[in-house]
Amino acid sequence: MNNKFSVMFNAIAISLMTCGMAYAADTSHSPKGEQAVVQTAEPFKAHVLINGLDAPWDMIWGPDGDLWVTERKAASIVRINPQTGEKQVAIKIDGVHVGPQHEGVLGLALSPNFMKPGGDNYVYASYTYMNGNDEHAKIVRFEYDEKTKKLGNEKEILAGFPAGNDHNGGRLRFGPDGKLYYTIGEQGHNQGANFCKKIDAQRIPTEAELAKKDYSSYAGKVIRLNVDGTVPSDNPVIHGIKSHLFTYGHRNPQGLVFVGNTLYATEQGPSSDDELNILEAGGNYGWPHVAGYRDDQAYVYANYSEAKNCPSLQWDPNHIPAGVPIQKETEWSAPDFKAPLKTFFTVREGFTYNNASCQGDSSYMCWPTIAPSSIAYYPENGVIKAWRNSVIITSMKMGALYRVPLNADKKDVQGDVIKYFHTANRYRTVLVSPDTRKIYVATDNFGNVMDETNHPTHDHSNPGSILVFEYTGQ
């Protein structure tokens, strides 16, 4: 069904056992698949700040100078000294449902007034939980005691979001408007073990559902809420309904960052077309009808949930069995559809997705995706001149950072993608230090990743760690 050139990534890996000069080179692709190679020669030294973390998931910089980190599997929020790596547990949360890879304690956000004179001591987090036999996610608030350095007094802000064993989203961020923004994935429906389940990314809640606090339609959405969990008065009206929904039509959005008042997001695609988006109120980002650009290149929507005897079929996203309804991207349209700024990567019609380097359970590792997991902004006055006014995206699959330069008004991309710091690790989240000289990266504990020779491996170099890449130039 698809035709494409092969993706070649070249990078000199940084050894985390020693410090020294590091170089990066990369291959990136324009929307229609034209190849570009970008080489950089910025000097960095690298070290491991801490290891032994139990699935670090989110990481933000606290006003106390510490790194605040969620440990997904440990169901905890910890503080880590960015110089020494000393770890202090702020809270271990009761009632968290922890699964193998998508469930547990996820997003973290500090109140905009946290620890400020006359401010508050509120810390917000999200996690998955069980309600009887049903799994859900919630956003909660804790109070921080500066004397004991512990979190307590948990308060539920909003609960009942859809959750499951795949694609929960989970990123939680404050906007400059003082509202909370939260990403929710489409639960991995129409793929893997969930391939017979319907995708709800296009479904809008009804008034009756909202009255019952039934948020099952929130799958595949980015929501916006007041700090007390209510619907902001200026939220968009979508198909006649005002709710917590800010945008919809998402697959698995995990990265959120505000650049001024512009909200950038990363989203994991299927077998191609991971996305970098600007989120606009009321925008429809196309999933499952569109992956990446609405261009009929490679991707078609194969709706397994509508196939007769779906459980008897063998799921394959790229070689679709007979009896599964298929829809091309241009056979669907919506007036509120928003195309991505950039994809990782768009491939031509006829691309086979077969690669001898990746077989069996690791076949997806050779597909043209990076599995973006987070996004950060490198400021225009940062120390590293080449990095100024860029967004930085972590890859769980490729074990690298991808830097995307922005244009002057910070509302579009400009130039080529540059790849950095390729190691045999799954990069879960990235953070820029306040002095802009250091890049902190938290790594997953397990899962497939491409090693430095671009072969899939289960063996991670630094599982459950925070890596520090420090710029050593002038």
C-alpha cells in the first residue's frame, strides 16, 4: 500500500561513561518525503545524574531548584537534586493502578503560584485507578509542606477519564491563562490486543453524558479545565456542545509545551506520521481518518471494529485483511481539520513497511516513526546559539532528541530536523535547565529501542535514569 524511501539516521552516540565532545548528524524529511541531511558540531559532555528510578514519566523544574519527577510504576512523586542526584520521595500515592507500560502516575504540574510570596503550595498530578472492574484516570491536587518536604491532603479535581492498557496520553500542563491542559489518548483502540474496539477520538459528549459526569467520550482529546475541575467559560463549542474538550481527533498526544501563548503538541502516529501540532481551540486533528497530512500517502483508515467476525481476524496495520472497511484520507473531510506542522515521517503510497533488520515482534521498530513522548522549548536567548527558538522532542523508539527550529513569530517550523544524543535508551521526557546550558532526559525502564547501530534491542544502556547533556561551548 505504500511507497517510500528508506529512513537513514546517522548520529555519533554519546558515551555516558565518559564526558567529552559530542557531535550529531541526522536525516529528516519534508512533508512529501524529500531527504535532507543536517550535521551539527556543538560540544556537549554527558553524565548520569541518577539511576534506579521506577519508570520516570514526567519531569518539571521546581522553584526550589529541584527536579520534580513522577515515577509511573512506583506510584510516587519525587524531588531530585539536579547537581548531586539525591532523591527524596515527596509522596507515594495510594489507590494507583499500575500496568506494564501506560498506567500509573503520569502527568505533573506545579501551580503557577507555587512557593511564591503570597502564593500557594499546590501540586497537580494525574494517575490511573480502578473503579470496580473499570479503569479510569483522574487529576488530583496535593498540598506541599515546605518543612517536611512532603505532599499530602490529596483532593480530586476531575475523575472518570477513559483509561486502559494502551495510549492513555497523560501529559498535564498549566497554560499562561492559568488553566490546566491534559492529554488523553484513544486507548490504543483499533490496534494490537484492542484492535476490535471502536476509536472514539471523533466522538463528542452529549449533554446527557456530561450531566452524569460520563467522560467516556474524552478518549483521543486534549482537555482544558479550571483548577477546580469545572469547564472554563471560554472553552470552544464543538458540534453544539461546550465541555472540557479543547481539541479532538488525536491518537496518543503525549507532549505539551506553551511557547508564549502558542500550544505545541506531539502525537504518536500509527506506522508513519508522528505529528508536531499547534493546538487551536476546537480544532479537529483528524484521527482516525487522517494520519499526518490529508494526502492519501501510505495511511488508510482500516476500521477493524466494523469488520464482521473481527476477533477471528489477524490484525495488521499495513497489510489489511479482506473484510475490513477501508477509507482513504481524502474520502473524509471536516471544516475544523488541522494539519500538522511537521511529521515524523510521511511516506509515499506503496511503502511496504518490510525491513529485514526488524522482524517479528520488533517489526514496528523499522517503521518511519519515532514515538514522540514529550516536547520542550529552548528559548531564543539560550546559551546554545544553534538551539535558540527551537522545540525539542524526545523519541522512545529511536533513543534520541529531535530539535525543530521555529520561525521568528514562534508559530511555525523553519528549517530541518536535527537529531542529537542517540543512545540505547527510550527517552521519556526532556527538560531544559534554567540557565539553558543543560538538557535533562529521563529514560524508561524497559521496551524496544534502536541502538547506536540502528538495530532493535531490549537492552537499555541506562534504564530508569536521568541523563544530563551539558553544553561546553562558549
